[in-house]
Amino acid sequence: MHQHEIYMQRCLKLAKLGGGYAAPNPMVGSVLVFENRIIGEGYHQVYGQAHAEVNCINSVNDEDKHLIGKSVIYVSLEPCAHFGKTPPCADLIIEHKIKKAVIGCRDPFDQVDGKGIEKLQNAGIEVVTGVLENECKELNKRFFTFHTKHRPYIILKWAQSKNHKIANADFSRVLISNAFSNRLVHRWRSEEAGIMVGTNTALQDDPELNTRNWTGPDPARLIVDMNLRLPSNLKIFDRQQKTIIFNSGKNEDDGQLIYYKVNSENLVNELLQACCDLKIQSVLIEGGNKLAETFINAHAWDEARVIENSELIIDNGLRAPLLSNHQLISSENILSDVVSYYKNTFQC
């Protein structure tokens, strides 16, 4: 493995530590290397706070600070060149007279997109790009999808019995996945900006849609309730996290509870555009058959994660959604559950 790839792998490992907290900014890691020795490292920890390059340079011990200018800085994503929540990281690299920058991939965000690389090169800094580029893009697939396709990254999720049922026919409660799989689902929730269900799921399950079984941020709750049928005593109205009710009737916003009007005639596109307007970069869809298949039929999904209880049979139950244009990527066993990961092969 090339030396650049070794240090870029470290950048990626650091970047992942910001999962769920850096959004809507991308996850970014950075290391500073002097003669094959890492003298500093950092990652973008929380949105609105210092970026990876800042934390990396600030982490250098006093006895090594004189080496900063003689070092190579590795960054998994192109350093920003604009003033946002923080000053430009490209300027910081130039200010410290760092001689070389190795970058994983370009930033697709309009205000960056090559401008950071150009700024470094114009300052006489040697720039190497495209190191583990695919891995760096995969890490920030949500960010890239949002800024290149102008829609959120969509993940479908459901649990099903061995005979592909997701619930009893009378909607009575049935536990399909085990406790360990449930914890995994809560980890998934912490990694996404929003979690979406429809009217029936909200009514029948009265879900909290939070991350109570995992340490991580709660996603925004996205509820598709076109005719505003949901009663106010449901848990989704507890104002413990941001909740957005997509409906056909009204627009209201008090900060924590938002009513957002969408057109039912072109529902999927309306929901995708609404998420873009609300800067929600990724959505985990945990609704039932109807909501999932609405997105499947529109080819408007990127991943599907299906948990199947290999022992449970549900007679006369509600059938699971049917995927189309899909490819199995991987699967894992969690006791009696089999978790399968699919990707959409239809480019949308």
C-alpha cells in the first residue's frame, strides 16, 4: 500500500467519529505528517465548530510546532475556501506554510468545488488529489448525493418474518427483530438527518422515532400525514425533537413542530424537494409497505436494509415491501436475525 493511502485511511477513520454530529457538513479527517511521523490529527467533530484541519494543526504538541511548515497535511475532503461558520481551512494551511497537501476528493459544494485546491496551488503548495477517492466519496455519500443530485440520500428499512410479513393483519403488536438488531437500528437512526413514517405507522405503532437505545443524536421526525388525521396525544408530538408533518393543507412552524405543505399528486418529488429546502441530507424511511413502495416505484432510494427473523412465521400478515432494481451488497447474522444490505441499481 502506498504511503499516501496509509495516512488517508487514518483520515477516514478519524472522519467517521463525526458521524451524526458533523451534518449537514461532511465528515472530514486530517493528519499532519513529518518524515513518516504523525505529529497532529483531528476531525470535524460538531457542525458549526472547528473543521478537521483546524483540530489537526491545533493538536500538534509544542515541541513539534516548528515542524508544521515542513510537514505534509492529509485531508479526506478538499479544504474549504470560503467563510461559513468558520474561516477557510485553505487559508489556515497557507498561513502555516505547510509545503504539501494530499487530498482524498474534491468537495462538490458550490462554494468550494475546486476553489480550495486552486487556492493552495496558487500559494505554491504542492497538491496531490484522488487518494482513496472512492472511499472518501463513499464516506460522505449523503453529502455528495445532496449537493450533486439535489435530493436527500434515501435509506429504506424494515423488519420482516421468515415468510416476508411485516406485521399482523390486524396491526396488533408483534416483535420481529431481536434486541441486538433493535440497537443497530437505533445506531442507524443516529447517523441520518431524518426518519420518515406515514400516517398508518404513526397511528398503529405510536413510535418515538428516537435513538433511546444508542448514544447519538436524534434525527428529525418526518411524518407523512396528508389529511392531518393524527391525534395530538401521539409520542411524535412530544416536542422532544424536531418534527415535520408533511400534509396537503397548511404551513406552520414554531421551531420544534413544523407543518409543511406538499402536493399529493407528485408526492415523492415533493417530499424530496421539501427535504432539500429543509436541508435534510439523508432520510431513513421506517414506514410500512405503502410508504416504502411509493419510493421504490419512483426509483427514489439509495439503500435498503432488511432485517429478517429466520425463525418467525406470521400467518395472514401484511406483506413486506417488494424491492426492484436492487443488488445485494452484504448480509450479517445477528442471532436469529439476518440483516441484508441492498443498493439501488437504477440511477436516479
